[in-house]
Amino acid sequence: MGLLKLGIPPLTAFSPNDWFTEYDVRHQISYPEQLNFYLSGSSQEKISEIRLNYSFSNSKVWSYKYADPTSYSKNGFEVALSLTGNSYVPPGTKITYFFDLISAEGKTHTSNQNEFHYLDPSFEWQHTTWKHLTLIWHDRNKNDIESIAKKAIKSNLQLTKIISLPNTHPITGVIVNTRAEAEKAFPNISKAADREDLYGGFAFSNYDTFLVIGASLDGIIHESTHLLVKQSLNPVTRLPAWLNEGIAMHFEERKTNATQILRSYPSNQIFDLRYMNSVPGKPSDVRLFYLMSQSFVAFLFTDYGDFKMKELIKRMDSGSPTEDAILATYGDSLQKLQSNWLNSLSASYENKINVDIGSFGTSLILSIAFLIGLCFSILGWLKHRMSDHNPDDHLRPDEYEDGYWDR
């Protein structure tokens, strides 16, 4: 298997001749494990090479895999592609394919080009397209899906003005109806995430495709936002996780009241945004991470406006490190912005990220309280360290990349 960079392949055969005739090209989906591609026909010459060429979604890069020219059976020549593990392909992905044949005498034949959406064949799927967004669904009311698509597009268009994306690539969203469907459709992630039903959707920028459980408008807005933001960036640009998720949550319609919920957290549990470039490793911390991301990004939008967010993303996309881009955009460091944001949540958070340890010595009572708190912190740390040996209780470092948590 390899990669072959081609232009757009022809829809008909190259220089057709009569050495390979009455051919048929087809595929079979063994969901969710495998795809099988078949080529059959009548050959007047010995075939020395058979190559399946295939491409995913809007990619201009073609991959290929060879078939054994001696393996002709009642189904014809067969090429199988695994869809599990590192070869995972998200449902909804449009797959385009064709075959190249070369005879022992060097004659060539290229089959017609076929395309299909990779989906669970046990359901009767329907498609709804509105501007750049196609939703694929089953066993739901079409009018409801069309209404959701229109609302999602409205949100997407607001976003494109901020991220400077005048022309969007088509994106596809697949709606699965149950958690059982999702277990087959979603990528194989950690046992911790599976155990807690941690994710309600995933976006896959390499395929311009996303998956969501249920016809949730906010889920669809969230995931399509991820894809559009990625489209607006250079391939090597990666936004910090708090900004990536915060933007996606900011455009949802039914936002969680993150500010109110955050007030219930002790200040010493609040993360430092400077170290929130990726989602925490334990599912128990994920909820707080998303609440903070939503609240802080909302603070930036509210206090500084859309233009500053647009400027921030542009600076990061030009290669500026996060803290440099923030300082140049907002005139304050990330640490200072975080302090201002926490102060806006509640006076009780004022300057909690940088407590002056020396102040504890001003009072014997405070000193005792500090020592007691320190003991509890050490015990908590030891408990945390003792639980860290079990990898099943942690997310993979890359799990946040394309997924979102919606509980």
C-alpha cells in the first residue's frame, strides 16, 4: 500500500481496447471492519498488475493497493482495506476509487471511477444538503433535519467572518441515533472514555467529516465549527485546546452557564490556562476543562470583541507562540487575562493563581490553616499518584484532538 499523487482520474478508460472487456467494478462494506473492492471481466491477455486507486473525501492525494493477479475468483479480483485501529475511517467519508490493469505485454486499462459514502448498510440512510453542509441520517423526520441544517449554517456563516474563511470546503455530518450505534461508528479510544460515555461527537479534519449522537443542533454546530476552523488554518497550525474547544462551545446555541458552575469549584482546583494546551489526562478533569475553555473564550469575545479574536487566530496561524500572540493582540499576558477573567467570575477568585506564600506568615491562624491544607494537598497528591498507574483511567494524549465531550 502507498500514496500516489495524481490529478483527477478520468471517468472513462484510457485508450479502450478489446483486451479486457465486459468488466464490472463494485464494492462491499463489511461494517465497521473492512471494505472489499472487486474487479471482474474478460481478459484476452495475461494480467501482470492490478492496482486499486482510492481517495477519501475532498483529498487530492490518491492511495493505492495491489491485488494478486493470480487470485481471480467467482467475484473477480479483490482488494480488501481494513478500517480498524490505525486504519480507522469515519462513517460518512466519501470514498472514490478505480482500478488500473497492466497486461504482460504492457497494455493498460483503467476502469470507470466509482464513489460512495462509507456507512452502516443495515440502515436506510438519507441525505440533506444545505450550502456547504451535508447531514446524513436515518429514521428521523426530514423536516427536523433540514431545520437543524439551516440553523447550523447560520452559525457557521457567523464563524467564517471571524476566521477569515470566505470559501468553505463541503463538510459532512453523520447522525447516529443511539450509543450502541456510536460504539461501532466512533474510533476506538480509551476504556476510561468508553466507560463514562465521555464523547458525544467527533470531528475528523482529514476527511471533512464529523459524527454526532442524536440530532443535536449544538453538537452539529460544535463539530462543524471544529472543521471550519481547521480549514482556515495552515496545515501545521494547532490552536491550544482551550481556544479550539472554547470557540466551538461559544457558537453553540444552548450554552451551559459555565460561569455559574465554575463558582462552585474551589479556587485551588482551577487549572492554569498556560498549561491547557491539551485536554487533561483524566476524564474526571475534562468537565472542568471544558467549562473553563467556554467561559474564558466567552470573556475574550465579550470584553474585547470579534475583531481581537480574529487577530489572535491570525497571529497564531502565522507561527506566533500562544503567549506572544496573546500579548501582541490584547496588550496583556495570558496570565493577566486569566486573572481578569477569574476576577470577573467572582471576587473570591481574585489572584488565586499566584498566591503570595509569605502572606501566610502574617498570622498564626493562617499559618496553621496553611499547614493543614498542605497536608491534605499532599495526601491528595499521593492518592492521585497511586491512581496514575492504571492507563485505563486516562485518555490518550491525542484523544482531545478531534473529539468533544458533551455531558
